Amino acid sequence: MSYLLNKMGIRGSLRKNFGAIVILAFTGSVIFALPFFRFEYYDAYVSTYHLTNTQIGVFGTVIGVFGIVSYLFGGVVADGMSVKKIIVLSPILTGLGGVLHLLPLRFWGLVGIYALWGISTTFAFWPACVKAVRVMSDKDSQGKAYGFFEGMQSVAGAFTALVAVLIFKWGTSGAGNEVLAMKYVILFYSFTNIAMGIVALYTVKDDKIVLDADKVSFKGIKKVLKNPAVWIICLVSFCNHVFCLSIYYYIPYVTDILGAAVAFGAMMGVLRKFGSIGGNIVGGYLADKFGTGKLMLSAYIVMLVGQIAIFFVPAGVKSSAIIVTILFITILTFFHMNYAMAWTMMSEGAVPIEYCGTAAGLICTAGAIPETFISLFAGNMIDNHPGIAGYRYFFIFLTIVIALGLVLILIWKAYLKRAKMDKSKIDEKAMDKLKQYV
């Protein structure tokens, strides 16, 4: 294993802590399966629980509202609390929420479940993971570290999603009952989350990922807010999460509008996860070699071109579903380069590592804001404009967001150039002052 990691260019702290990062990635993957699996089985979920598109959107809003508050304070907690406790408790609570989901709940009961998931999947869990990965890797391997972190999440997500599809198909073919098959999927994801919490209990060691820092304090928020780099990263995170949440609407577009089967839509979810593996890991190596700014700029350009191309794919043609799926995978591959590398922007922008958790919490807060309105906005758009029109209007909005992300990366590159020039001027002044005493 050591020989293989060395050949892959994984050395130093990253090589030493690679196993711990893989465990964090696998846990980070399964914890989001329950809150978002409804999109991969969209049509079946709507019919099983007798919901409208707008009500489905409300669930996303609930997660977003609770996520904003959770991330804001959770980032501070992640700078002072045991990472092990956070990583163990979060997936177990999420899994218990899945078990409660099996009860004969109506709409408001489901809202309560999504509120629980809004806390258990956000709060300090994600900021803790982001900080842990940065602490456990060297400065010159940040891209690879976050690339493998996101990539391993995709591996775990692809595997569990594939198993879930097989379980769903088995449930529908055997009993012919989509409601029962849906409950099998929920049960599978619930037990997987609880199992990962137990695995983390016995494998994650605090002494490997705890940074010497003060106790939980809100003083770091003020310092982080004064850093322009954090604000730019927050805006990029906002755009990334708008797109991340919008990904799921490609699937009902293909099944509901282009006529593909529900199982085909679920397989799109699986293919998305496999496609993201390359984007995450390859993106990590490219970011370390060429720089985060250049990589993200290129990725946004490909995303924009791919998204525009979807408008030219006609509905009512058998091959359309395949063409959109290919574009979907291409866009998603480059999107995951951006999604993973956004965290390396903290290192590239010189955000102090002692406030990394707090910064990650604020960035995650910005990323959680879209969850308060994207699902509701998309659901309303689809309900009020039946057929292809609703999806086309939503895709126009999505194209604008991608273009905005591209502009933000251009601003980021300009900021880094200016910061480098300012640093050079400071170094020159310090050198001139030193020469006076020589």
C-alpha cells in the first residue's frame, strides 16, 4: 500500500493520514444519502408519500434553514470540540432519522424528519471534516487531499447508490410494490449511516486530527469576516451549492419529460457518483500542478458550454435521454473539480489554519443558503409551468448561476494577483528597512 501511495505522489502528512481521510470521506458520503435520496427516486417518492413538487421543495427549504444556523455555529465548535465525537454522533443521528422515516408519516411528520437531518448532517460535521483534511495534509498537497476526500466520497456514494438501486428493483420486481421497495432503500441507508458511526467510533483517533487551539470561541468569526478571501470563497460556495442542489432536477427531466424509466433515472444518480470520482481526484492533481484558480476557471467554462448544449437537445426523440445523460455526466465531472477544489481556495488565499473550522463554517453557511429556496423555487417552477417549459425556465436560471461562478473565479484570480503584489511591496519595504542597519 505504501508503494502504491508513493507512486501516486501521496507523501508526507497526507500519506501518513490517508486511511483516516478515507474514513472521513466514506462517512461524509453516506450521511447525505438519506436527506437527498428522494431526488434519485423522485417520481416514486412523490407517489409513495402523496406529495406535490412544491412540498418536495419544502423539505429542501427545511434542511437549508436548519443548515444555515447549524453551519454558522458548528464551524466554531469544530475549532474546539473533539472531531471524533462529531463524526461518530452525526451519522448515527441521521440513521435514526431514517428509521423514524419508516413510520406512517404525513407531510408535517416528514418535515420534522428533514429538520432533524438539517441538524445532524450539517452542524459541526462538515466543518470538522474540512478542517481535519487540511490539518492532515501538507500545504503542497492540499489539492490531492481534498480531491481524494471528495473522490472517496464519490466511490462510497456510487457503491451505496448502486446497492440501493438493486434493492429498489428487487423490491418492485418481487413484490411489485414501490412503497415497500422505497422503505427497503430507506432502511438500507439508515443502517449504513449507523454502521459508519460505529466504525468511526473504533477507527478515528482524535490525536491524529486535533490541532492545538484554544477552546470554543466566537472571536475567530470576527477575524475571518475581515478576510476578503473568505467572502469570495463564500460566494463561490453559494454558486456551487445552487448547482449541486439543481443536479437532482436533471433526473426527473429525463424520466418525466424525455420518457426514461424510473430505474434509468436512479442509474443516472449512480453514474453521477462514478463520474465525480474522476473529477474530484484528477482535479486535485491538476490543482496542485496548475493552481486552483486556473483549474476552476476551465471547469466553469466546460460547465457553461455543456449546460447551454442541453437546450438544443429536442424532446420526444428516443436518443435524447442518452444525449442529456452524456452531457449530464460531463458537466458533473467538471463540477466536482470545482466542488472539491473550492476548499483548497482557503489555503491558496492564506486563510489561517487555526480558524479553518470557523471559516469552513461560514463558507458552509453561504452554501446552505440555496437549500432554503432552490428546491422550493424549482418545485414551484415545475408545478406552475407543466411539461418541458418549467424545466427550461429552471435551466435558464441555472445557466446564469454558472456564468456568475465563472465571473467570481476571474475576481479570485485578480485578488490573488493583487495580494501577491502587495506582499512583494511589504517584503521590499522590510528589506529596505533592514538595509539601514547593515
